[in-house]
Amino acid sequence: MNNFNFLEEVVLENERVRLEPLSQSHFEELLPICLEAPNLLQYSPSAFGTAEHLQAYVQGALQARKAEQRYPFTTYDKQLGRIVGSTSFGNVSNVHRRLEIGWTWLAPATQRTGLNRNAKFLQLSYAFETLGYERVEFKADARNEASRRAMEGIGATFEGTLRSHTLMQDGFRRSTVYYSILSEEWPSVKARIFTGL
């Protein structure tokens, strides 16, 4: 068992994808995605779609890492040879041996290409096999059917809905659905979902 270390420069990669810690230097590479797909985070409480919003997003993510609340990555697609989005670990508890995988967004052209499945495999492997954690959780806006299908597609179990849970940019209070994978489930999920990556 290992504790999660927010000071460590964690790089996770396989033949398809590389996750590396987000830094301010990645802003220019992420900006075209933000401008071309302004609705990419429509189900997130974070503002998106302008350079100012992206700058605030990056700064917020870096401050959250400094506060040991979230560990943000950039997602580099090795087939395309460029950064195509971001994902994070968050709500990390070394005491309770759990973390959340989320804050995930990808350029539309890279969605449903297997890229995210590869990234999630790397993140889950790190949580269960490197850290020895007991639980990985995921959450999404209850209205976000694509995210729900994606979480179910990687073997996560639906746990329930937290009603009127999060205030959105437009004043709407979203309900949030929670999913999880437990350490004892990981070997079968890994064999069933991720074999052949």
C-alpha cells in the first residue's frame, strides 16, 4: 500500500495515451478545444468556452492540487500526437483508501475512439495496483446520459442519486449520480472490460 502524494509528478501511459500533470504551460494546447467545443462542460459546474474561462479552470485545478484536493492531468493522444483534454483524481483519502476519478473532458473527435477507456484503465490500475486503494468513485450530472453510459461501460456500479446536489452556472441545481468500483471487483472488471487494450 502506498499513500497518494500530491507533490509527486505522476505520469501514466501506455501505447495509446499519456496522462501527465497539468501545468500552466498546457493552456495554449487546450485552448483550441475549449473554443471549438464551448459546450463540452455543459454538465459541469465549471464555466467553459472562452480563454478566460479556461484560464480560470486551469488555475483552479492547479490551486486544488496545491491544496491536495485534486490531481489534474492532461490527456495526450499518442495517435494524434497532441493533447486532447484533461482528467483528474480527486477527493483523495489515504485514510479511507479511496479516491474519485473525474473532471474528464476530451475533444469531440477523440470521444468513442477508445482513448478514454485507455486513460481510465491507467487511472484505475494506479489506484488499485500502485496505491492499493479499496474504492474508486465516479459522479456525474444525472442528466448526462453519455457520462453514465461511459461509467457503466468501464464496469462501475451505480450506487444512487444525490438530489439537488450541485449548483450549476445557470442557477440550476443538478442531481448527481454516483458510481464505484471496489478493489475486490477490479480483477474481474480488468479482465472483462480492459483485456486487449
